[in-house]
Amino acid sequence: MTDNLDWTEGSGKTIATDDVSGVHFQKVKLVDGTADSATVIAAGGGVEAAALRVTLASDSTGVVSIDDNAASLTVDQGTAANLKTEPAGNVAHDAGDSGNPIKVGAMAVNALPAAVANLDRANNLSDLFGRQLIAHIDPAMQVWKSANYTTQQTGATIWDPTAGKKIAITSVVVGSYGTTAGRFILWFGANGDTTYSAGTDQLLLAASYAPSTTSKPGTVFTPTFPVFCVTADMELHITTDAALSVDVAVYGYEF
């Protein structure tokens, strides 16, 4: 059927108008819908389920202003997948500082978490005091071992790590005494392996000491970065080629 409406002044249908200084402006309701049906676009009323969405053109250069009219404005953010936020500071680079900074948090740990896969995103880590972990560790992660030897050693175990873990060495202190000279070797080897093979087994420290009644040589080894054992479950072993008298202290952690 036709949607046109004939109108003759003084007869027929009544059309609502707004009289502005003798000029009549027709009142029109905004509606949306298919032919022969309409949904009123209400302003300031109605329920959310019946509300219509407003879509802005992708090439629009206009500015959309939202005013809560001194009331409470609620915005439905939708699902997490559709929510996009872009935090930014409120002061430009090289401008005078003002306002509060945006803080970046870290995950506090006292043991290293499981390694993530290559190219995965990872958390920043800090110790339990909030100090960012870069090369240092939380105090609770530190492991120390000490031993004294006065007889010849063939692959004796100083440090046996937890199953599945690797050893990281942060400090080694060796002090010799007595009068027996000998070669001193610290190396990583499997459980039960008592023979050091140069160029095959991972070496930590090799030194020769010749103590006497007037000389007590030793070694303090504190690397800038930890020395990491490359294989899990490898133990720290000691080998000497004589009855060398030594005190050994080792610090590090497991990962």
C-alpha cells in the first residue's frame, strides 16, 4: 500500500506542528525499521534491549561529545575481546613534570618460575622487596655449599642439585693450607662420574696451589654474571691430584 498521505488545510488528518513566529514546522519522530514497521528512536528513555546503536562513519572527521548532564554516565564495555584501551602519560617528552606516573608492576618471586617457550610473553620479576631481578636473585633463592678436604679427591660431589634443576655459580672461594702442593679442579659431571675429561666435561675452575709454612695461596672467583651449568641434574665435583688441604665455599642458585 502507498505510504503517502494527502492533506488539505482545514479538513482530513491533523498534523502536529510547532508554531515559530507564525511559521509552522512539522513535528517528526525519528524511527528505524523495515517498510510498514517502525521502532521509535527514543531520547532519554526506554530500556537498553530496545535501544538502537549509533554507528559513526569510518571516514568521519567530526567530534562526538558525551555529556552526563551532571548525572552518572555508565558505559558498557562489552566483552574483553572487544575492549581496547591505550594508556598514555599526560605529559609529553621533554615537558615539565607534573601529575602522577603510570607505574609498571612486577611479579615478586623467591624462586625462579618455569621457563616460557621461545617468543612467549613473560612477566617482569622482582624479589620480595620489589627490586627488579636483572642479574641478582632473591635471598631465598641462594644456595651455598662448603667443604674441607685433606686427602686426594676423585670427582667428589660438592653440590647435588634438586632433580631437574641446573646449577648457577655466583661465587667460589678456595683457601689452601698445609705443605702439600697439587692441582685443584671444580667441574660439572653426572651422578657417579668421577673422572674429569678436559675439553669434554664443563669446567668451572682449575688452579694449582703450592702451600708452605710461609705461603697459603687461594682463589676468590666472583664472576660478573653467573656461570651456568648447561645440563640439568649435573653435580658440582672436585678433583685433586694430591692430598691437597683446602677449604672450599661455593655460592649460587638452582634454575
